[in-house]
Amino acid sequence: MVFWIILPISLTLVSFIGTWSVYGMAYSNNHVCSLSDWSGKNFCRGNETKGCCYVPTISGSGTFAPESSLFTATMNAGTFLFVLFTVFHHAHIMERHMCHSMLSKMALAFGLVAAAGAFAAGNCNPDAVTLLHYLGAAVSFTCACFYTILLCALTGKCVLTGFERFLFPLRVFLAVVQFTVTVCYTIFFVQEKYIYNLLSAVFEWTLSVNLQMFELTYTVEFFFFSSFMVSNLLSKREEEKPLILPMS
């Protein structure tokens, strides 16, 4: 049903437009430095808090008002859509390829934990609730990385659209990028020099955009999605119900 393609498209657009709008607002208010500024001349150091800017990470862009409100709204909307995305994709696998249910359930678990981490990061301001924010972000990025890998495995094993020979190599490439950039982001994030901090910000934005592109490829699967798949997920199949032997 064509209607269902709205979900992956909406998820991508909300995440992309929302996060970059937050960055635009933060940059215009001089709350974060430019992603293209490698000099670090205006970077806040020590106790300096005025007339300077912070590293332009996704979290940093949503730290201060008024962009913090848009950041929280974007994260909440994106998290909600991502949960629907993971559940409905699992429903599709369960309907068409029940034999791979275990792999699909593992992907579902990673997807839901990633969504929970993103929700925590979006609702815990990094300036006020630092630990919970960064813990949520770390969980979200890590689980999202494993989620893309598991979805690639499902693409290779399950024929849902007939276009898997094109989708599989594309998703493998995006998953490799996601994994590689996640490792690079982690390495540079813990460094103290501005140049390394900016590199970590660039990697973080790359992670976000790459994940959005990965999600957008599922427009093809959702084109073949039908509403009864969700009802089948919520109700037990006949073959899954225990066999009750009549009393003799």
C-alpha cells in the first residue's frame, strides 16, 4: 500500500530538517561555531562563556534556548517515528519470512533501545543533565550501528520487494560507513583539542545523515507493506498456539 511509504520519508525529513534547523538557529545565535571553522579562534575555553561559541555537535546545537525547544521536539518526533519504523518493519519480516523471526527480533530490540537512548538524549539537556544526555546518546549511536548491520543481514536473507540485489549492496555500504564513522566519532570525542572536537562533530553529523539515508532506502519495503501485517503481529498465528489434545 503506497500510503505506508510516508513513514520512512517522514522519519528522514523530520530528522534531517529538524536537526539542521537547530544547528542553523544555534549558529545564528552564536551558540555554536561553524562546522567549517577549523581555526577555533572564537571557541569557548576555560571559564569563558560570552562572546564565544561551542563545538557544533548535534547536542551542542540544542543546548541553549531558543533552539533547545526545537531540539527536544525534533528528537521526540523522530523517536516516535523510529519506533513505528522498527515495529512495522519487524511485522513485515514476521509476515513474509517467519523463519528469520529470531534475527528480526534481535534487530527490533536494538532499534527500540536506540530509540530509548535518543529519547533520553533529547529530553535531558546536556548542560543541565549531562550524564544522562551523553549516556543516552552513546546508547543510541551504538545500538543504531548494530541495528543497521542486522537490517543488512535481513535484506540479504529476505526477499520482500524483488529489488534486494540493488538494496543489499547499498545498505551494506551505508552500514559500513555507519560503523566506521561511529568508531572515529568515539575516538575523537574524548580528545581535548578543538580540532579533534570539531572532527568529532563532523563525524556525528555524518552519522546522523548516513542513518537518515539508510532509513530512506526502506521506502521500497514500505511500498509493499499492508495494514493486515500489523494485525497479524498483534495476534498469535494458529500454528504458534499450543496444540490441545482432546481428553480420551
